[in-house]
Amino acid sequence: MKKAFIVLLFLALYFGNAPRASGQERLTHPKKIYTAPDGKIYINKHLALYLWISSSPEPNAQKFRLFSERSAKYTNPFFLDTEGMNTIRTPWAVDTVTKVPVYPQEEIVFEVYADGIAPRTTVQYKGGKMLFKDGKIFLSGNSVMVLTAHDGMSGVEQTLYSIDGGTWKKYDQPISFEEEKEYQVRFYSVDNVGNVESIHSVTIVFDKSGPTALLRFAGDTSQNIFSGHASIRIMAEDVAAGIAGIYYSIDSGDWRTYEYPVQTKYLRQGEHTLRYAAKDKLENYSDTIVYRFYVDKTPPIVVQEFIGKSFLANGKEYASGKTLVKLTAFDNKSGIAAVYYSVNGKPYEKYEKPFYPPDEGGNMKITFYAIDKVGNKSEIQGGQTAASAIPYVDLLGPSLRYDFSGPRITIGDTLYIGKNTKIRLTGKDTESGMNRIEYRIDDSEYQTYTVPFSLFTEGRHTVHFVGYDQVDNTNQLSFVAMVDTAGPVISILFGTSPRGREISEKGALNIYPVHTVIFTGATDLLSGVDKIQAVINNTSEKISTGIIGPIDAPGRYTLTIKAIDRLGNVSIKEESFLISALR
């Protein structure tokens, strides 16, 4: 009985560890046999193969491994030698119905396909702009990365990709990017029999921001005001793809490609509007920036005048040292930067404030010009002025002095005066004449001096006074005085303790024994004590030596002490008491 045999092809497979998820190395993909939808069998060319035979198509039927007697060295296992179609043959076909060999003779051929070549993956960038620069791919905002794999034999099983060393993911749709930054994208493909492509790596820079555009100025400028000799340079920066172009428009003109700085000499005087923007190499645009500026081509104007007071005395006109030459400059827009002047041909000086003309006879020549803040310069102006047009110049203020009437003393370097001391202020001017004196005490307001005055507040005071002549030249003087308005402090001390007290309607009096001695004294902290006078019971006044008594006669007594300091300030003190014969 003849049996039908099924030849089974087996392969030696090694199943290693489970695939790793790291994006740094490829996953593990086993080599294998793949049956395509059209029934073709694809075998990884690198697999070791074995042949088995069975008389039944059932998967679990008994099967027998084939061994070759003639080619034992190259079988068990054997390998396919040719990429693509390989055959397993038997020399003579037998009709499956009659079981009789087929004539003419025909081989039986089993086709299998060896696949030892990995797939090839290509990449495209769609949806936006792409730029290759410095070994990196720059993509604009709407771009996606499209991976396409091709395998000429068993076909592509899958494509995997990893971003920035992350987990390998199966590619099933275009890769998009959100955050603007640099990405490291790695990818590879695997075919249906386990051939694995080498990893491809590409650096993607995702750039959806436009450049930064800015202005730089050269020449004479002040804020947003430009002279007719200035220029405006438009610059742009882009940290990713780089600058493709800069564009600008002036006033209502057409947009132009920027190549050279804008020269203000070609612009009319007045207000202007500059609009500008930049584009990078991915066609990302910056914001359109509007800059308004003014072109100032008009120089300033300078006006000269003489200022100061004059006074006519004895047919002669006097002008003070305060008669000044004043230069006033005006500018239509940018403002005045500086004014320069020259007197009688001397080198030009920068004008800071009104100045005194030189006290020289003959003619005086003053020339001047001004420069505005954007460098426009006026023509040199000025000329000669007759010396007689300038009055006699009185440069000096009056001489001042002060003196006192009434008590005053000097102790060391300190002047002491009293409340009855009169202060007199005087001044003298030999040219235009004396006008007035103003004075103030300490930090008080100035007042006009008319008559001598006194200081009534005790303590240290500063008197400052200013003298004015008829053309307001001034001089000033001050002095410090210590004002003493209080009399000395008087002390009365009895040489013995009271023996008792007498109380009456007039008050209480201490009672002292006969032969009591009284000691008197006075102190003054400022000018000092000049003298002390004593009176007992309205007797004649006499200078006290400091000791009164002893008092021998019993009775009622009233002691009056008067102390006078060196500035005439007086203090008086009275003491009433009783002298008793009882001890």
C-alpha cells in the first residue's frame, strides 16, 4: 500500500530574553519563517533548517525526520544558499490519482524563498518647510516626519522609532512635534522573517518661531530724532534656521528687500514711519515692527542780549559786575546740545551761563554759534559792539562793618553782649553808591536794616548781613555773639541753724541766735559776676564782702542782696529773719 508523505520543513529557533523597551538599542527580533497571504513561504536565510516527512496533512500526525546518505555533511541542519527562490525537488512526478509516474518525466518542485536582507527605511518631511543645515534637519511649525519602509522579499513587518532616547514605539502614523527644541529621532524596520535594519538617527530642530528684528543707528541721533547724516541699520537674529531675508517699508511705500542701511540724507525733513520684518529659512516671519522717527536738517538759531542793572549818578551811568552777555539758542526739534562763543578773537568756549564782558576799552567783538542734539550747526553770528554802549562797570560790592553801643566784653574768642547792647550795621560804596543793608539773625528771614537793634534771647546767635550798592553788587559779613540777658544767681547762707520759727499773719520767719554770721555770694555762667551789694533794713547800700555780721542786736531784719554781672544784668534777693537773745 502506497502512502502519501508530507515533507515538513523545520527550523532551529532560539528564543532569548523578552524584548527591551529602551530606546538606546534595538529590540530583540527573532529570525523566523513567514507564510505570506499568497501562500509563499519566506525563510530567514540565516536559519538552520531540518526536513521532516509525514503521510498526513494533520498537524499532529506522525512525522519522520529525513537524513541524507549522500549529503550527510551538509544536512541536519542545512542552509538555503540563494537569496530569493530556493527549491526542494524529487526527480519524477507521480500522478496523485493513478499513482503512476508522469510522462514525459517531470520533477516535483517545492518552492521556498530565502530572505537575508533587512528592510530599508526612508524618511520624508511633509506639511511644512524643511532645511538641512550643519548635519541637522530644521522643520517649520506644520511639518511631520513620514517613515516609509521597503523590503523586496518577505515584506516589512513593522517600523519602530524612539525620540530622545525614549521607549521604542511602533510607527503607525506621521511623527509630529510640539515643543520648539532639538530632538534626536532614531528608527529602524524589521521584515517578516526577522531581518533587522540598522538604526538610523536624525537630529530634528523644530522651529515655529520667527526671527527677532531690531534696529541699529549710526550718525547723529537723539532718541528718535536723526540728522540728515545718519543711517538706520535693520538687523535680524534667528537662533535656529537662520535668516532668509529682511524687508522694510518707509512711510506708505512698497515693501523692499533690505540690503543697505537707510540713509536719512535721502529723506525729507519731518516725521517718517519705518515698518520692518524678517523671515527665517523655514519661512517663519517675525512680527512687523513700526518705528516712527523724525529727520531734522534745520540748524538752531542764537540770540544775543545784555542783562543787568544800571544806575545814573552825577551824569555817569554805572553797570554792575552782574551786567552779563546772555546767549539764547532755539531749535525746532531735537533741542540744543551746546552753544560756543568767542570774545575778541580768542578761542571758542562752551557757553554755560551768561558771562561778563571783558573790561577793555575800544570795540568788543563777540561771535557765537550753536549745535543741536543731532549735530546741525548754525552759522557763526555776532560782530562788534561799541565800548561806549556798555556803561561803566562797577564790579565791587560795598565795604561793610559793625559796631556796638552799650555793654560788651570778649572772653577768649567769644563776644558777649547784653539785652541793652545796640548793634549798628554800616556800609560804604565809593562807585555807584550805597543802596541798603539786609540782615538776619540765625536762620530767620532777611529784613532791611534801618536803626540799631538789640538781641533779647539768651544764648549764641549769628548775625549775617548783606550790603547792596546801587547796581546790586553785594558784599556780606557775619559775626557771632553770646547774648546774656539773665542776672547772676544769688545765694544766702546763715552761719548757724535756726533755733525756731515765728509764725504770724505776715508769714513764718526763722529765728537765729545773736552773733549770727551771714554768708552771701553769686554766680553767673556766661559773662560772670561784676559786684554784689547788700542792704539790711533799708540802710544805705554797700558793697558786700561776702560776710555780714556777726549780728548782736535782737530784732527783726530784712536782708536785700543785689548782684550785677559784667553786662549789667541785675538780680535781687531778699531774706527776712529774727535775731533772738535766747540761745
